[in-house]
Amino acid sequence: MKTIAFFNTKGGVGSTTLAACTTIFAVYAGVDVIGASLDPRRDLRRWMDHQDIPWIDATTDVPQPDLEYRDLLVLDVHAGAGCIDIIRPDLWVVPMDSRMAYENAVRSVPMRQGPELWVWNNVIGDDGDLRDVVPPYSRTVPEQFAHRVEFAPQIVHRDSLTAAAADEFRMLRGEGPLRSFVHGVLQRVRLASGPLLPREPSLSRRRREDADLRRAEEVPAYLQTYASREHAARERLQAFFAR
């Protein structure tokens, strides 16, 4: 089983959205994928519920007996996670949307082990002028990390269409930098090849509303106990990633 982890020490950079879109795209590709959250808010779960894709809580459900037989685990890691030092994915994806997020990515590289793909995400602007929005120095990997870190060639922009799709927990149809990026992510872990076709979401609106209501009721109690749950999960997560 391959694992891909999405993380930046700065919140709000679009890690969950990219993790969700990668999971959805993997389904398009026929990959047996499961989403996982190391996140007190478990926001990835909303996407997975809406798309009828399996989801687990990494603090309580890893490992589980049938997990190793899946093709791919996509892990959404929250900015303040305390388990970064023991997570060993096949690929880290580090999104950034500002100079602060870029500098955080640079400072936090020693915290992580394994290959990394950095990507400019949530950049406001039209596709044609994005190279002017993101300065060249912020698309350069520091020399000391170049052996295991590289930048994605795409700059994923945010506009009204992508925002509307995210509000509905779905990917945009058609080609674009987001679809090209997530396809490239799957290619890096050898789980995608040729062009893929979109599919319609599989859940009914009624089921989506029920899922949202259920999640809203669970969040406050879960947040109160999250820190202890994550701490208790360290040994199990370490054993899982050391397999």
C-alpha cells in the first residue's frame, strides 16, 4: 500500500482540499483508496462522505486488519500535529499560499522524512498571470533539501468555479492545473498513467445533509479529547509506518 500525506505547519493552505481531490481522482483511476485524518476537525471526512469514499480516523483506526490490502492511503495532517516525526509516507505533499507558508515549509523540512512535493495552491488570480503572482524565489527549493524536495510544475489557482466546487465537496470537471497536479501526485507513487474521466458524486443530497449534521454534532466532544488521542496513537502510527 502506498501512502501520501498532505501537510504544512501553516493552516488554511488547502491541504484538505488537495488531499480530497487526490483521493477522488484516485477513485477515477480505479485505485482502491481510503482517506484518513490526523486532524481534530476531521474535515476530510466531509469530502469522503459526500463522495461515498471510505474514511478512517488515523488516531483510532490505524492500523486495521484490511488496511494493508488497499492500494492507497491519503492522509490529511493538521498544522499542529505532534506525530510528524514518526510519519513515513511514500510522498509528502506540502501546499503553500503565501511567503509565510513557504518559509514554514523550509523551516519544517527537518521534521519530516522522505520525498516531498511542494505546490503553490489557493493562489488568487487567473491562470495566465500566476507566474507574476508567485515570485521566483518562492518557487525554489533550498539547495540543502534538493535531494528529496521539489516543486510541482503547476500553480493551482483559486477562482469562483474552484471555490464553488469545493463548497460542494467535488472536483472541477475538465482539464486544469488542479487535475494535472493530482494526476502527477498519483504518478509519483505509480498509481496513475493515462487521462481519466470524471464521474458524478454518488451520494444523494439527503444523505449528504445527514452526514453533515452527524459530523457537526460530533466535533465539539471530539476536539476536547483530541490531544490525548493523538498522543495515545503515536506507538501504533510508528509501527504502521515502519512496516
